[in-house]
Amino acid sequence: VAPTVPVCEVPSSAMTGTVVQLSCKETEGSPPSEYQWYKNGVALLEKTGTGSARAANVTYTMNKKSGTLLFNTVTKNDTGEYFCEASNGIGLSQKCSVKRMQV
């Protein structure tokens, strides 16, 4: 079953230095969808906080299975327009509407 349009939860504003979690979920897809987050139209890399992620100054952890994008400490650089895409290899991938987060 192809995925439906996912529901994205993006806070409209966040305080610098706080923990912020963005979530993305759709329930129709079978097999379960994987989720890809985008910022300002650019795909975010999946990072788990090891080695290269720290070197690249990445402040988030993206979980493709659960659809969460977690910022341990948001900075002004994290301000932008976010959306996520759900795909499971069947039919077209689905995107939620773009939401702006202001830090």
C-alpha cells in the first residue's frame, strides 16, 4: 500500500539552546514508510552523532524509521523551512506541507 500524506509537527518557534523534536508520521503505508526530512528544500543527512556528524557540526539526529528529527540544542542556524517525505517503495512518496521554524 502506498503511503498517504504524512502529518508533520514542526514548532513555529524555538528558543536557542533548547531541545526540539520534529515529528512525521503516516499510518496507511504497508510496508511501513521511511521518512526523510528536508530543510529549505535540501535533504538532511541521516546522522547518529558519531564521528563525522560531530566534525560536520551537525546538531540533530534523524531517525528514518520513526520520522523524528531531534535537535539536542537548536541554534539560529536551524531556522528554516522544514518538511518531510514518506516513502515505502510503493507508489509515489508523499510530502507534508512546508512549515517554518524560527529559532
